[in-house]
Amino acid sequence: MIPPLDIRCASADTAGLHEEIRRRDRIIAALIRQIETGINTESNFGLLQSTLALERLVQLRTEALHQSMEEMEAFIAHAPLGIVFTRDHVILRYNRQFAKMFGFHGDEAVGQNTRTLFRSDDEFEAAIALVDPSLSTEKSYRLDSYFRHSNGTDLWVHSIGHALARKETGASALWMMEDRTSIRRAEDALSQSHQELLERTLELSRREQELRTVIDNAYDAYVSLDENGTVLSRNKRAEEIFGWTTFEAMGRPLSELIIPPEAVGGFLAGLNSLAGEDKCPELLARRRDGSTLTAEIRISLLDFGEHRVFSAFLTDISARKAQERLREHEARHDALTGLPNRRELMDQLNRAIARSQRSGNALGVIFLDLDGFKSVNDSHGHETGDALLVRVAQRLTEEIRETDTVARLAGDEFVIVQEAANPRLDDAAQTASRLIARVSRPIPIGDISVQVGCSIGMLIFRSGCHQNAEELIQQADQAMYRAKRAGKGRSVIIELNPDPPEGEAGSIGPLA
């Protein structure tokens, strides 16, 4: 009796396994020879021996087949890959790793359509369209795609399909699957990080280029300075405004280039104090040719750890300042004659009062109104009337001292402020007479000649008097109307006393 062959005992020993296989092959070869010998003897005993040998061969073959199947089952069951058998897209069998991969318990997935492994019908149909043509030719197919876990989460799986022999029951396939979800996530995260880094780098590069373009084409001058105020970089506008080329400016202190000598100390001290503050102080700056301009400066401090950089924008506001001065002049001067208007007059008169109180000098206030101006307007038109007012303003300006001020109060009313005036009434009367005579001379305007007169009310203000500018103008106006009522072309002079008796404004000079 030949002992059964058991090769499982040698599974841990490769050399022993090979020896067992060779021993089995020798037994099988001996049995085959025994069968052939028995058949060739053509005797009953030989046939009996052949029959017994054949039975033993079948037994040996069957045992080997069962053992091989058991080993294959064990291999499949414990394989690190998911293994599944399908026929016409129906799950027939699978191993433990497949069940674990997709979250199945026991044999619950057996008999289910492979559609249950996919996330959607569209993805299932797309996979079938790719796989079936290849497997129909009994070729292997590799597939990397998303599948669905039984709990609804996504799996990224690498699959290798092998077509099995096509039978009447349908096309069969063996699939080996490896869960690469974690690898895919890591790859996706790395790819995403790389893409984000690339996009960020490109964005920073683009922004840097945009900023450089903006700075180079900015209306303002831009200068980058180190902690000592030395120029590190600058834009084209800085060269246009200040005249220094980039080659000339680089590496030199900004204070040496554009700051007047008397302001250098304050500029260097102000770098740190102005940085980061929401302030735009004005700066008197110097051009390369020595001329000056008014600039508005904004400073930011950039801290790079080991060193700091000051970023300064300088705006040439010379034109704006000139425009502001023009607007201020227009707001304080009469548009027709160019003389100070009421607003400017009141400010100057208040300052003159204050100086008179401090110095003790007398102050003269002359209120002058034209006589006959309305008839000129009515007879010759407003253009002629305007020209007349301009000529009168010129005559008054020529008649006063440089320290005096003549202003147009309104219409044909003018006011003259005399600082350090002669306090004598007779001198005041002479001044008034001279003004009346100068205004009354004929004035040629175009093809005609016109003539007007004037009435004057004059105050002599002394230190210690209590009136303000508004009160002085009002009292001078009243004195002027007294002169008009007396016959026009006259003047009324009032000498104000520091402490007038109750009910008495001051002494009144003669009508001139």
C-alpha cells in the first residue's frame, strides 16, 4: 500500500516542499509504469495490478487536487489584496481582504451586482465600457478608479482583472484589488499643495510685477530707504520731480539729495516717528537745480527681522498749494478790483486794533462812499460802472501809504485803514480832502469821460478805546452818512476817546 502524499507539512520549508513534490512525481511515474506493465501482460493478474494502480493514481491525484485547492483557498483568503470572482458582473466569491475593504460582513455581497461597488450608475457604465472589451478577449485589464464603501465613503482602488474561460453560464473574471485611498489622498494633498504653492508663487510674481509697474508709473515719487535714510531704490517719478538720476541717487542719503540743510536734522528724527502713523506732513523739498517745492510725504516701516526699510511716497503739492493760495486770495479779495473784501478787511482791522493797543499808536478808519455812481451806471451801463470802480480803486491805492490798507466793502463803498495814523484832527481833515479831490477828478473810460465824487466818514482810534472792527466800521459808516446829508463831497471826522463820558461817543471834527 503506497502512503498518501501530504505536502502541507513542508509549506514552511521550501527545500522540503520540493523534495515531497519530487517524491510524489516518482510515485506517480511508478504507478503509471505499473499500469502499463499490467496491461501489457494481458493476464488477469496483470490487469488486476493495473486496476489497483489506477485506483491509487486516481486517489493520489484527487488528494493532490484537494490539497492544492485547500492551499489556494488559504492563499486567497489570507492574501493582502482584495480578491473577488465575478460572472456577468455578479459577485460570486471574495476573500476576507475584499470584505474588509468594502465593509461587507460574511457573504452578504455574494449574488449582488458589481454596480453596488460603484458610486453612481454613470461611473459603473463607464467602467463596463472600458473593461468588457478587453476581458472578452481574455486579456488582463488594469483599472484605477473610485469605488464606494458600504458606509458611503469613497475608495480609490487599483484593480487588475483577469478573464477566465468563457462558459455557458457566462463570462467570468478574477479581480485583485488594492485600496490606495490613503495614497491617493496623500498624492492629492501633495498635488494640491504643490498647485497652491505654484499658484501662490505665480500670484506673488504677478503682484510684484504689478506693484513695480504701479510704483514705476505712479504719480508720486517713491523712495525706499534703509534705517540711516540712504536710498535703496526709487521710481521714475522721483527722477522727474527732483532731477536726480537713479545712478546719482542710489546709495546716497535722501537728506543730502532733497532736504534743505536747515531741515536735515528734523527729517532724520521724523523717519521713525512718522512711520506707521496716518499722517501726511508737508515738507519743503529741494530739486537738483536748487529750486524748492512743497511735498507731502507718507512713510511706512517694513520690518524684515535683521533690518528695516522705510518706504516713502512724496507728492508734489506745489500746484495744489498755489491753487489753495489762489482760492484763499479769491475768498478774501474783491473779484472786480482785486482789493481786500469785507472778510479780509475785518481780519486786518482786528489785527490793526490789537497792534494799536500794544504800541499806543493811533489808528485811522476811513469809510468812503461814491457820490453820483448810480447815475453813471444808469447812463452808461454796468460795464462802465465796473470800469469806474476799478479806476477809483487804483487811485485810492496810489494815494495811501504802503502800510495802509484799502478795501472794497460793497458796491461803491470803500474802507481805508491807516496804521500809526497822525492823531491830529487837522491832519485827518487834510487826508480826507486829498482823497475827495483825487476821486473827484474826471476818469476817461473808452470814448467817454465820467466824474464822481465821494463822501467820507473818518474815525481816529486811540489805544485804550473799546471798539472792535465791526463797531469801527459801523461808526465810520454813520459818520459818512452825516457827511452825505451835509451836502456830499464832504467828510466827518470823529476822534474816539478811550473813556468817553456817558452818552458821548467822542469829539467830532469839522466838516471838510
